[in-house]
Amino acid sequence: MRGTSLRTTTRLKELIAASEILVMPGVHDTLGCRLAEAAGFSALTAGGYGATATLLGRPDSSQLSLTELASMYGRMCEATSLPMLADADTGFGNVTNVARTVTLYEKAGVAGLFIEDQVFPKRCGHMAGKAVIPTADWIAKIKAALDARHDPDFVIMARTDALAVNGVDDAIERAHIAREAGADLLFVEAPTGVDQMRRICNEVPGPCLANNVETGLSPLLSAAELQAIGYAAVVFPVAATYAVARALRGLFDTIRRTGSTKDALPQLATFDEFNELVGLSAQRRREVELQDFADALVARHVKSHHHY
């Protein structure tokens, strides 16, 4: 992997195990990957919520297929050297489908994925009307994912949405069983208060992930506050998507109202700034280096030929 001798899977696993909480911003496209890496983050996540909004302009409700998501993750992992935690929804079917999901996601280059226990078609974890499958059916999917991974450091996170459906006791019990099955990271979705969050971290026997969904069901706490509660990692899966939506709505309103982007210039990247962000200067330098190499090699051969 670029910039390090460690595989991204190993790096992600080490970051989860570190004493400091792992902060992962959410991205929904390859440009976001580059921006997040430039900002200095150590790992990224990309969820189905932002992906569905970006690729389809639709709500997060199992509308994207396995191959569509795997293709998206492949492009993202080509754009960044950072470990990527990917969303595998409900595994796209039964245990056989889960195994194929792991295979395709590993090929795409992600460092880990999570499987949830919602009934298909799933809903965003902070939406009403969720339903969950029986615990044993979900655990079978987690075991299928663990068995299918080629890289033993590929992170398998078990996500349960049972709290909103059956209560916190069932959610914690499900997380216990998932950990016993071998899950590397545990995610109890949508706790509604700090007391529930503390209980989850105290009672679940393994590293736990917090989900900061702005204006969602859970308290919006800082990374330091979540670390103090006991979380090993936190994701901000939708903030970038919300930011882009608000920014574009404002920009389009300005253009429609004024017929110009002049008033929006302070909010826009410059031509040169953007080209540097996407790596144009490095690309041009590489093109010149390759051409210089080829020209010099051909010139040597021509000179050698003239000696005969």
C-alpha cells in the first residue's frame, strides 16, 4: 500500500486497538477520499446512506446492489491510501451471499466491512420502522463473513439495530454473541442517551463503534467524550453528504437568482487549488519523466546503431 509497508487491513485493526479513539469521517465519492486524506485522517468510512444519495439520489433503503457498491469502493480505494471501513448492509442475502460480499469487497481493497441484522430491505439506522432478523440468522451471517475473508486482518464489524426494535438488553446480548462468534468490532446502532452508551461500552466484551449522525437519534458527542465513555472508534457517516447538499443548494440558488457565480466565489475552490487537490501537477510531472526516459532510451539506441 502507498506510504506504508502495512496492509490497510492491519492498519485499521491496529487503529481500532489503539488507546486513542479512531475518528473516521464519512465520504461518498473519490473526491471526498482525497479531501479527507489531505485533512490528516488515519482511516475512512463510506456508508450506504451517502452512497445511495450520491449514486441514485434516493433514500438509504437497500436500493444499491452488491456489485454497484463493490465497484464504488474499488474506485475509492484507488483514490486513497487510507483504510476504508465499508458498509455491506444486510449482506445482500443469506450466508452464501455474505461470503461473496466479503470476496468482492476484499478485491475492491477495503480494510473491513460490517453486516447488520435488519430485515431486507433495510432502512437507515436512525429511521423509524426498522425490523430485525432472528439473532441466530444474523450470527450465521457474521460467521460466514469471518470464514470467507482471505486476509485474517480484514475487519468484520457486527452491527445490530435491535435496540430500537427490542430494547437495549437484546441489543447488548446480540453484540455479546457476535463477539463470541469472532466479530472484530461491535456496533450497537442508535442509542438514545449517554447512559445507554455507557452501558453498551461497559457490557459489550469488545471494542465498540459510535455513530455520529447529525440530528439523528443519538447524542452528538465529541471524539474525546466518546473515548471517555469507552468507545474505540467513531464515524461521521453523513456529515459530508449533508454539507455538500447544503452547499450545492445554496450555489444553485445563487446562480438561478443572480445569473452568476460571483457572489459564491468565496465558497468555491480556485481553478489551481482544485487541480492541485486532484493531483494534476504530479500527473504532469510523471508524464514528463516517462517521456524523458523514453526519449533518452531511443536516443541511445540510435547512437549505438550509427556506430555499425
